[in-house]
Amino acid sequence: MSGDERRFNPPPGWPPVPSGWKPPAGWMPPVDWPPVPDGWQLWLDEVTPASEPVGVAPVAPSPIFESLAPERLSGPETPNDPPAPSDSAPSDLVATLLSEKADLARQLAESRQAANLRVAEQAAAKSVSSATVELDDEQVLQEVGIYRYHHPLEDATAYLPRLKDVEARSAALVRDGHAIEKSNLFTFDNSLAKGRKMSDDLAKLMLRAYNAEAENSIRTLKLGNVHTAKKRLEASRAAIAKLGSMMAMHISDAYHGLRIEEIELTADWLMKKQEEKEEQREERARLREEARVERELKEQRAQLDKERTLLMQTIGQLQASGTPDPDLELRLAAIDQAIVDNDYRAANIRAGYVYVISNRGAFGEGVVKIGLTRRLEPADRVHELGGASVPFRFDIHTIYFSEDAVTLETELHRHFATRALNQANSRKEFFFATPAEVRDVLASKVGNLLEFKDTADATEFFQSVSRWPSNVQTPSGDRPVT
């Protein structure tokens, strides 16, 4: 077809027009079709190309317009007589049109609902994912500071019943339909029932996305990052509220509170379990230390008893021969005193040595360790601390024996508590203090000190630092000697 011709131009909201269709004489659109806008031109002049453009699909004829074809609106046509309307066509035509329109409306509503659900699902997944708060755990730990228990309980096992109770209450809210709140007045396709169905479906989708974020936060929870997990869950809730704003849809306060409580309880449980592991590890180390001390004391006592027996035999023989030896008598008295000291150490578990040591190469200047040992040779304990776990040996500033070394160590730790390196674990014994500062505090508690060394030799450190790379700083901030 070529040349100029007039094309019927249906207004917005009308079905597509079949190719070549023209309204028959006396045709009127159905009353439920949208009205023709003011100034709308129903006929347009158009030049039709000789052939259809390549790649353009022809418009499918609408069954509504097919039912409005001239042959269905008029009787037999003759060349001389204009078409006349049929007497029986209007009533049948109206019924057919209404039925077809209802079918099309139903199909359109169903397709729209399915499309809306797909779009909502994609948007929910994308929005919840993009709303996840990516926080640096190191920064959060510095901002939050020392971990504080949200729900302090006696031990880690006490958290398990609490967690099960929270899970049961959360499940009850979901089962009763109170986990997510939404409007019941939302309509779809002018149908309240369809609107409620769509709201219910979307609510299930949103709740599933929220629970997935909550479970992921709990699964990836680490010691100290509970703040990050709660922020992420808050972001997920905010994203869901934004997506469901048209339906007044949001996660309920009660359900969100339970999920937050679950995160807090899980974090507390992890922290308490870690503390109990630390305590058990330290208790095992203490028992090993006590067992070694007990073994050393027993071995020393056996050696002293053996020496005393030999001395007693020698002294008895000398006295029988009439040639006593005063030096042996003094030696016997010293052994008797050593036996008394050994028995006292074995009976008094609070007696021991308080030591003050430093490691400039590992921790820098101005850092000391204040500890306690009950070893017969306390220097052996210091040498063990300077093993493979640190790059250099520790320097000893003092080793002080006390009949109540436990109390003395506790008082020193309490005095320097605010200057502890590890503020999260009070059982660590490193402090920001100079040896001279510790000396003054120790002297004020025990009186005069027979021996205390203010400076550290740090022999291995000074032998090593000159060979370090030139761009490396020492722990004290000094540059290596070049």
C-alpha cells in the first residue's frame, strides 16, 4: 500500500487498532472506555510505505476491534445501498465486548501482579544488600572501647537457655503474623482482596530478606564487632521500610528488638566463652607452675636431708674421736635453717618473688612487666618469658622475695592499672611505666630495697639495631644507627 491516506488515531487507554480498520457508520465506543481528551484528533494524515519496515512487528489485531468490524455491525452491503445497522447485533455485541474486556482485565491484573512481585523481589535483594553497612572492625573497636556485656550472666552455659527463649519468642511472632507490620487497606486493581494478597506475599519476601541479614550477622559475629552487626541489621530494617512505604510495611519493633537481643546474647556468649578459655589456660599454667615449685621444694628437701644426715654422721664421728669441727657445726645450722625455709615455702603458697623486668627491643622504653613466681630460682622464670615468643631477652630490674607476694603483686598492678597496655584483659602484666617509677612505689610498700637496677642493658637489642634496614623505626621511635 502506498500513497496518502487517513489513519484512525485511538486516544490513550483504547485498545490497539487493527491495520486498515475504520469505524463503521453509527459506531460509538463503549461507555466504560476512557473519554476522548479535549483537542484529540481521531484521524491523522499519514503516508504509508510500500512495505512494512524491516524488523518492525505488525500490531496484533485486538479482538475488541474485530468484533466491531463493519460486517458485524451491519447487514449485507450493496454498491448502491449504504450499510444499515442490524436489529439483533447491539445486545449481543455489548455482551461480547464486556466478556472480552473482563478477560483482558483479569489477565492484565495477573501479569501486573506477577511483574510487581518480581520487581519487588529484585529491589528488596538489591536494596538490602546495598544498605548493608560496611564498617571497619578496627575503627569500631577503637570507637567503642572496652567490651561491655549487654546481658551479664555468670558463665557461658547460662546464655544458651536465654538464646533458646529469644528464638522461641521470635518464632511465635512470625507464626502469629506480628513480625512484620503492613496496611490492610492497600488495594490492587480496585480489589481489596487482591491488595491484601499482594501485601502478604511481599511481606513474606521482605521478612525473609531481613532474617537472612540477621542470620548472616550472627554467623559472622566476632569478638567485639557486635556494634557492626547491629548497624547492619538496622540498615536492613530501614531498607525494608523504604521499599514497603506504599503499603506501610516495616519490621515490627518487637521482632526487631528480639533479633537485636539475639545478636547481643550471642556476642556476650562468645566473649564469656573466650574469657573462660583464658581463665582455664591461666589456671592450667598456674597449676603447672605450682607442681613445678612443689617438685623443686621436694627435691631440695630431699637434698637437704641427705646433706644433713651426712653432716650428722661426720660430726658424730669427730666428737667420738675428741676432735670436733666448728665449721661443720655452722654448716649443719645453715642446713637446718634451709630446711625450715623449705618447709615454710611449701606450706605458705603466698610466699614468692615479685619481679620487675623490661624488654626494650620488643616493647620500647617506658614499658615494664610486673609479675610473680614461686620458683626456687626466680631467674629461671624470667628466662622462660624471654623465649621464642619475643625477639630479645628480658632485662631484670629487681626480684624481691615477699612472704605475701600475691598481695604485693596485686597492689602494684592496682597502682598502675590505668597505665596497662592491655585495657581489655586485666590479667596481662605489662604497664606504661619506667623502672624508676616502679621502684619508688615498691619501696613505699616494702621499705628499703637491697637491689634495684634502673637501667636496662638491652644487649641483644643494641647489637641488632645497627643492622636493621635504614627505613625501620625501633619500638621506642629511634632511628637505627647508620
